[in-house]
Amino acid sequence: MRKTLYKIRQGSIICGVCNGIAEYFNVDVNVVRIGTVILGCCSGVGVIAYIVAAIILPEA
């Protein structure tokens, strides 16, 4: 079975990237959101990665 990473708009806050990542790795979406915020505040990498993922990932 092949897993594919998608943006999931249902229950999303901005673009659905964190929902898609949480679904892909089978973890709670809040853990992914907190990790994104921490990466964004500490180094700025989280913000850049989120924007790139929002542009590149297809919607489910």
C-alpha cells in the first residue's frame, strides 16, 4: 500500500498542510502544529517549509 501526502482542508486552520502531515504519519494534528510553530519561532525554517508545502502539495 502506497501512502501519499496531501493537504486536507477539512478541520484545517490555514491551508491544511498540518492535517495532511498528521494523517500521513498517523499522529495527532496538534503535535504537528506545535512542531511547526516551534520551528517557525526558533529558526524560521517552519514558516518557509509550510509555505512551500502549501504551494506544492495537492489537495485530497
